[in-house]
Amino acid sequence: MVSALLFDVFGTVVDWRGGVIRDVTALAGTQVDAAAFADAWRAGYGPSMDLVRRGELPWTKLDDLHRRTLDRLLEELGPAGLTPDDKAWLNTCWHRLDPWPDSVPGLRRLREKFVIAAFSNGNLSLLVDMARRAGLPWDAVFSAELFRHYKPDPEFYRGAVELLSLTPPEVMLVAAHNNDLQAAAAQGLATAFVARPAERGPDAHRDQAPAGEYTYVAADLEDLATLLGC
Amino acid sequence: MVSALLFDVFGTVVDWRGGVIRDVTALAGTQVDAAAFADAWRAGYGPSMDLVRRGELPWTKLDDLHRRTLDRLLEELGPAGLTPDDKAWLNTCWHRLDPWPDSVPGLRRLREKFVIAAFSNGNLSLLVDMARRAGLPWDAVFSAELFRHYKPDPEFYRGAVELLSLTPPEVMLVAAHNNDLQAAAAQGLATAFVARPAERGPDAHRDQAPAGEYTYVAADLEDLATLLGC
């Protein structure tokens, strides 16, 4: 019955923590704890989107929310003395995240049988840059920016289903995050949990296991392709 | 300065007339003049979008505008006796259009250097189905449906530039149609005219030559790739 798969991107398809650590280290060397910097940057993600959700900020692209958090962190954690070009380059590290090793081969297999689309809070240009660099073979890119509603707002899930000219049960969200999958299920979409135990580093415990009744539970995207008969 | 290329699709990248003739013939054989049917269906395209533009119809996907015209033409031109499944299949012939011979190799070359995106009045699912079938290697698919404004409304051109996080002169519209290119130029985009003399059949004269000062004029998409140093 499912004919299209939507993929959460940050954490599910690409390794945000490793990519941020790599680029912070490239600029700052050992002047800052790059892992702590990455975790603090990502910790600012939800609260910054909440400002938009509550109307305390007008619609703001994720690149610009990332930059607000980055500027604060550079003051708090350093390094000092970055040039404007350095800061602009660092802010786009989210465009340069690497896929998990199974992501590209898994997506290629899944695409033989299903329409596959990015479904992310990242702005459209971020997702396009990432897909070109990483070789993610999307049929379509659904950004929260299209609807001016960040996940888990229901408008984003419903809007993607409408653009696909499908009904909710014909669309499945694939994600490593329970809150995203629960929001999709609440709109009637099918759901697939993919475990990404390394997403938040060695000491994190969140989203290590499915916390709901999902349509599928997979070890990674290659495993999902096998479960779906691809 | 240009870093992204937007492509008109019907006529510029794919051969709508040949695809409609093929599928009308498959259903109706010699009962109807398939070329006349294709031309009449396409002639309904502008007026049906005008109903939306003037507010006489609420926002309506192109698939549904095509179906309104199709139902009228089946009464006027035949064939009689099509089943509901036949009619639904025929209406999606616009999802099954073939690219011009230079389109896929030209797009592949252009994509090495530029972000390339569909920019079409077709609904998103139509464009995704077409790209999968024809192997069009889009980085992004911009449908009028995203903005609920059909070309040549300026909202569509401005909206695509905003989603690309670029300025108008950094984006170039590639099209075989003077009205589309003139609307893009009015919004500050760069423009490339591509000649498609066979688009409307052997007796048509519209858009055979550029009717404005465009940034580039190319014989086809391979030629455009050469002109742009790809």
C-alpha cells in the first residue's frame, strides 16, 4: 500500500555530529572541545525552532537559526578571532554532512520500488547542497521551508502527502527519532524506525530504541530495503 | 555569476505532443485524430490556468485541470466508451512524456557545474513521476503547486529564487517559450532560450525564435552545456 517514503535527514540519513566535529576541528584545532561544541549547537536547534513556532520570530530558515546559535556559542566557547568568512563557512557545515555508510546504497535500493524524498527541517538549499555532495538520490526534497512549519507541526506531514497526490497510509516516514514518527503516525502515515545508536555520541541514550508501535523497525537503511522486498 | 538553472519542462525538456499522441493512439487507434486531440488538449492549458489565476476556480493541481479539459474533449472528439480506468490512465500521459534526445545528456553535463531544477506548472507528483521514468537528474523540483501560482505569475519565479537562497541574477531560467523567459527577466533572472522547433508540430510558428534579449540562446541542452563551459 505504501508507495512513497519520506526520510528524516539529520541523524537518520547523515551524521550531523561527526560533520560538525570535523569542521569545528578544521577551524579551531584543539582550542575548543569540538564534540561539546557540536552537542551545544544541536541543543540550540529545538529551542530556536520553538521561537518560530510560538511566533516570537517570523519564519526563519534553518541556516539563519543555526547562525544565531553559532554566534552565541562562539562567544561562550570560542574560538576567538574567526573572520566573517570563517563563520559563514562553519555555519554551512550542516550542508556538508556525510551519510551513514548504509544510507546511499540503502536509498538506491529503496528508490527502485518507492518514490523517496527528503523530509527535513533543513532549508531547501541546505538539503540540495547536501544531496549533491553526498550523492543522496532523492526524487523530491521536502523542506519545512515549503510550508513554513517545522516538524513536528502537522502541517508539514499533511503538506508533503498532498504534494505527493497520495493519502497518508500510502506514505511512510523513515526516521531515527520517536517524536517525529509519533507525529507522522498521528497524521495517519506509516512509520519505520531506524536505529542510529551513534547519532548523539557514546554517552547519549535518547532514541536508542523504538518507543511506539511502528509499521517497521530496521537496523539501518539497507535492512529497511530488505524488509520492504527491495 | 549564475549558480542555479531552472528548466521549463513541457516542451523545453520533454516532448508533450509526441507523448500525448502516443497514448491517445494506444487507446483510440484511428478513431480520433490523435495530433488534433493533443493540440486541443494543450490549447485548454492556458485558459484552465487562467480560471485559477482569476479566482474563478480555487487552487487546482494541473492533473485536475488536465482532467477537466480531457472530459470535454472526449465528448467533443471521442473516442466513446472509455472506461474510468482508461480515462484516468490517459490523463496521466503527461507524467509519461519522453525527453528530447539531448535533454538527459545535456542536463547531466549542466549538473556538474550548476544546481539544476525543474520549474514547471505541472503538479509535483507529475514532475516526480516524469523524472523517474525519463531519468531527469533534477537536484530539486519546483512546481507551481508549491506557491499556488502558475507561470507567468511573478510569485513563482521569486519563490524559487528564495528557496534556492540566491539572488535573481544568480538564477537562470532555461525555456523554449518567450513569455516564460520575459516573465523571468522581469524578476531579474538570467535567461536562456532553447529552440524546440518540433514542439507544436510541423505547422506551428510560435516560439521558433527568441523574441527578446536573452543571456544565452542555444540550439538544445547539449549546446547550452557547451556555451556554459560544461
